Amino acid sequence: MTDLHPFIAGLPKAELHVHHVGSASPRIVAELAARHPDSRVPTDPEALADYFTFTDFAHFIEVYLSVVDLIRTPEDVRLLTFEVARDMARQNIRYAELTITPFSSTRRGIDEKAFMEAIEDARRAAEAELGTVLRWCFDIPGEAGLESAEETARLAVDLRPEGLVSFGLGGPEIGVPRPQFKPYFDRAIAAGLRSVPHAGETTGPETIWDALNDLRAERIGHGTSAVKDPRLLAHLAEHRIPLEVCPTSNIATRAVATLDEHPLKEMVDAGVLVTINSDDPPMFGTDLNSEYGVAARLLGLDEHGVAGLAKNAVEASFLDPAGKARIAAEIDAYTTDWLARR
């Protein structure tokens, strides 16, 4: 079988489900931990591998929030954001919708306007210096309740930064029903933002239905349990509602037992538009290139099939039509050239 990793490494890509703090490399996490020595996060990049070994989803959230606590100043925010873009550029990620949880920073005392200025400064610098286009999804940390929903909606609507395109909902699903967040999604949608909640990762298909019916989801974060409901799969396929699939993440958080049991192929076989994403890549010991390799193996793809996955992400993105056409053409040209040289 052809080794697809060299092809994937050079393939122009878009990523739609990747978290801001969760994308901090061991080098950056260690640097931030050294800045804030009262934290329990290791300052040794090698020790972080053990620290980022999770027993279940609740443990993952606990560790994730300890890293969030390292982001305490606008300078921390700017450093993290630009370095995430640098890591993306190394993987030939041309466009990314980065999920940011501003409530986690503003509640820790970072001035909200300074926060917006920090991410926007990093966004502009990333596009100018690295060629990677960043857009934002502001998400509600579900575990923090309706107070966080109110604050996230206010920040998104009233202080809307130029790069903000969508509104999401993350954190634990168990014990955090989706319908309660309807008023906040309604407010964001009325302001022109797109709806992209997490659903069906650690709960059943009913959570996905709630996200569709109550939150008017245009894409679903994870959606792993959709395969348990044939009517839901048919609905997603018919309406071209994409699933943001993150295979290694699902194993790391124990949402799925093993990669061979991952429902990705069932989703594709049902005609659902799937995109491949890395979620919290350093925490899960992965990156987007590796996730494409996993997906290629699970789906039995060749270069054309992998390029098709890359184009799915472009199609499902909230990039403008000209931007979509540009990246899709770049994917096609790269693939044609690669195969001609093989």
C-alpha cells in the first residue's frame, strides 16, 4: 500500500474543529507554565506527554482547564495564538476556524478588549507572515453554565472581532443539555454568526437532534453517536450538514474504544459530509496530518480520496466563495502535480 504521509504533509488543507488553548504545543505550554510557577502544569515538555494521558473525558476537561489557567495576560493570548498558527503553517493548513473560549480568559481577569486585540493582532500577523488565514468560533464552555453563555454571547455580539464567524458550545455533554442554550444561539445567529455546537461525542443521537432543532446547528462538532440513528444519518446527508470528525481525540477521551471501532466509515457510507480535524492536537499526541493518515486507513483511500477529504473541509467552511475556490483549486493542482511526478 502506498505511503500517503508525504502526500498528506504537502497537501493544502483547511481545519474546522481545533481548539485555541488545546492547540498549544508542549514547547508553548512549558513556556507558559514557567511564566506562572504556581501552576501544577509541568514545565518540562517531555513530562507533558504523561500529563496529557487521560483516563476519561472528565479527566481531560480537568487537565484542559489547568492549561487554560496558564493564559493570564494579553501577551499570553497573543503568543499562544500566533504560535498555533505557526504550527498550522508547517502542516500546510491554509485556513482554520479556531475555537476560542473567551469566557475562560475574561473571568480570569484579562481585559475583554485587550483579549480581542491580542487575537486579532495574531490573526493579522499569521496571514501576513505565514500565509495561514484564521477565523474564530467563540464557544460557550458548557460546564460553566448559563452565566458563561450570557457572557460569551455578549462578547461575540457586542465586541465582535473582525475574524469571528461562528458561535459554538463545548465542554462536557453529560448533564449539560443543549436546549438551555437556545436563547444565546438565537442572539448570535441574529447577529450573523453561524451555529457550530459540539454534540453526540459522549452522549447519544438525541443530543445531535437537540443541536439541530434548538441551536440550529449548521455543522456538528464530533457527532460520533450519529451512527446509532439511521434517521439522523439520513437527515445529515440530505441536508449536507457536516460532521467535524476528530478520530484520535475520540480515542483519547474514551468516547470511542479503539480506532478500528471508529464510526467514520459508517458516516461516509451513509453519504454524510465529513471533515477531518485534530481537536486538541498536542494534548492527544497528534496533528492534522496524522488525522488525515488515520482517516485514509479507516476509509481505504488513495491520494484522490484524501484530496477529496481536504475539499470537504473547504466546502464545509465559512470561508467566502472566492476563498473556497482558491484553496480547492490549490488542492487539485497539488494532487495532479503529485501524481504526475509519482
